[in-house]
Amino acid sequence: MASVRFRFYEELNDFLPPAQRKVEFEHRFDRRTSIKDMIESLGVPHPEVDLILVDGRSVGFSHIVRDGERISVYPVFERLDITPLVRLRPQPLRNPRFVVDSNLGRLARYLRLLGFDCLYRNDYRDAEVAEISRQQRRIVLTRDRRLLQHRVIEHGLFVRSTRPAQQVSEVLQRLDLYRQVRPFTRCSHCNGVLVPVSKASVNALLEPRTRQYHEVFRQCPDCGRVYWQGSHYARTLRLIEQFMQPSSGTGLVVADDRTQGG
């Protein structure tokens, strides 16, 4: 039986049993296999991997593992430029367009609040999520490791936290997206891009008190929902400020779903 030596780095260790975390360990195998299949057999989804070094040489997922090799596996490098090395996908994980699986609806809504293009339906099947990711080159966000093992998925993150507010902070921090936040520019319900509209054009859709006290409005051209700086606006700003702190996510007071953005 052949064997190799593995070492996984940083957050990839989350997928390994305790005895294999942050140490080099031996892995035995008895058949011809690609390095991608071997990594996933150890529990690490391939979209979480951005660089593989075999005996110090960068290889792709199709590399056939050979007896005696030493394999180092690294996560996505959003803060470092590794373009001189062979990457495992055609383009870096930098275009922040997401597709979110059916169990992370609140995360999807918060990401839209921050201005990110985020597709979500509560009836998505895994195969649909994978195909959307492939066709539209979207980053899959999920807590289902099996979903990330779909071959067609190039970009994806396994979301560690179970609390929506912490999940937002986790995604922002791991992908270093702070400079790309554009609050109140997307519809939190359907993902449409909000456009400024005159009060007269939406007057018939407004409640009397809204009509009386507000003058600036935005509307979603896709679903028709109207947004303004309503009673929840200040609380939503505080929530966004906490999202923007790398250590945020604990003890957040979550804004009501009816929050209106201007």
C-alpha cells in the first residue's frame, strides 16, 4: 500500500479530525487517484482549496498522487498575490457574486443589505445551486459540505457559524470584502438593484405618514418594493457598523425584516 504525507493550513483544518489538524500526517491509499479526490476523501471540499504544493511544486486538481509525495494544501488567498503560482481555477475568487443554499436565507438578506449580488430561494435543490454557480460564476455559500463537493463548483465557502449575524462577518472577513460594501443599493427581498425615484411616481404605494414625513425614495425595478429612511434606518446602520468589524457577530441586536433603506 502506498502512502503520502499531508499538511493542511489555516481554516482547512476545520474539516479534519482533531488528530490531523495543524500537523503533518500520513495517508495510505491502494489505488490510482487524483489529488482532488483524495483531498475530498479526507473531508475537505475542493472549492475551499486555492493552492496545492506537492514536494514544493504547485499542481492542479488533476495531479495523480504518487507514493512518497509530501502534499501541502492551502485555503483561498484573498490577502496575498499568488498569481506567479499555478492556481486551481481559471480566475481568482474576487468577484463577490453569491448563490446561497436554501438553509441560509437570513445571510442572503443581510448580504443584499450590504449591496452584494446574492441569489437565494428557500426551495433551491443542491443541483440547482451547483449549476447556477457554474453558469454564472457565483460563489456558493453553504453549511453543507456535500454540496461543495459537486465537481462543477469552482468557488465556494463552507460557512462555519450558525448565527446569521456572525455568518455575515465571517464571509466579509474570509473574503476580505470590506471595501466592496455598498449598503442600501439592492433589494433585500429579491436582489434587484435599487434606483432613485421621485415621490410622485411612488406616491400611490405609500402610507399617509410616510407620504407626510419623507421625500427621498428608491425602488426595486424587479419587484416594485419602495425603500426610504424609515423608523428602522438608524438601527440598521448600527447593525452594518458591527458587520464591518472583523470581530463582530456576538450579541448583535438584529433589525426587523421590515427595515427600510434609503
